[in-house]
Amino acid sequence: MAVEDSVAQDQLRAFIERIERMEEEKAAISADIKEIYAEAKGNGFDTKILRKIVAIRKQDANERAEQEAILELYMAALGMVAAPPED
């Protein structure tokens, strides 16, 4: 039983160490991304809009079109834009 416990402990330690390394890499990448946004802001770009564009580009085209249609519908219902044309 001690050998099995030792193997399980070694596996657990390996998993934890891998997760810790990935967390370190994730933090480094997050810092790099933050620097890119700061550079863009320094060049006059609106970082809030850049973040929105990045999020939009991650979406499937059909999903994005559906969300945009629903957004337009809701905004029209609230009087924020002209009502969408009826087909």
C-alpha cells in the first residue's frame, strides 16, 4: 500500500507543479497583454473598444449576428434606435 500511496503522491505533486507553472505563464502573458493595451492607449486608441473587438472576433459569425440582432431589437424596444425593418 505504501508504494501506491507514494505513486499517488508523486502524481499529485506533478499535477500541482504543472498547474503552478501554467499559472506563472498565464500571469506573464496577462502582463504582456496589459502592456500591449497600454501601448495602444499611448498611441490614442480606446482600449475599451479594443477589448470589445477582441471579444467579438472570438465569437462565431452566426452567434455574433444573432447577438447583434437581439441587441438591436432590445434597443429599438427601449427607443434607443429606430425600429428594425419588418420583412
